[in-house]
Amino acid sequence: MSRSQYNRELADLQRLSEVKRINRPAGQRLGPEMVHFFKQTEKRHNKFGKIGESWAMLIPESFNDHCALESFTRGTLTVIVDSSAHLYELKQLLLAGLQQQLLLTCKSAGLRKIALKPGRWYGDAEDGGRKLDFS
């Protein structure tokens, strides 16, 4: 291969490289966003974790598939229950003294009230089961 032919092929490769290259602006750095996310998640876990553990320990296991802890703000724990029958039963359990136990157990976490509401945190799967729905 001659020197001129080599230079021509090199020029063609450089031209193709410039044409095919997509110059995108550099995005923001992910590091600071991830640090913020993990700090926020850690705070939420510290605040919500003790309540979740106490809930799992005190509430009968038959309710685990039918309710989910939705939020904890200003001392109020919001719990979603998937059917009115389970909502009624859970309400009766809480009124029978379980709520007072939870409030005493989670007093250090700031729990003052438990609010139950009907709702679903899952969708119907194609196989007839449940799939989580985060929308």
C-alpha cells in the first residue's frame, strides 16, 4: 500500500467517524443525586423501619397480603387495605387494643395515629395473581 493511498483511506475513515458520531451534551453527574437519594432513603428507613417492624410483629399474618403501609407523615401512619371486609376486620382489631399497643411500641418513632383507607397497591396479573403497580 502506498503512502498516498494510506492517507486517503485514513481521511475517509476520519470523515466516516465524524459523520457517524453523535455528539451529545454531557449530562449531569449522577453521584450527587445518588448521595441525596440514599440519604433521603436512610432517613425514611430510620423513621419508617421501626414502625414497619412493629406492624409486622403485632398485626396477624393473615393481614399481610391485604394491607400495605403507605406513608408516615406528621405522626400519622396511613395504611392501605385492599378490601372492605379486611378494612373492617383490621379496624375492629385496632379498636380492640392493637392500636394502643402500636402507639406505645412506636412512640419513640413519633407515631400518634393510624389511618386506614381502602385502596390497592397492586394490579391484576395475566395469570390471575397480583403484580405490583407503582404508578
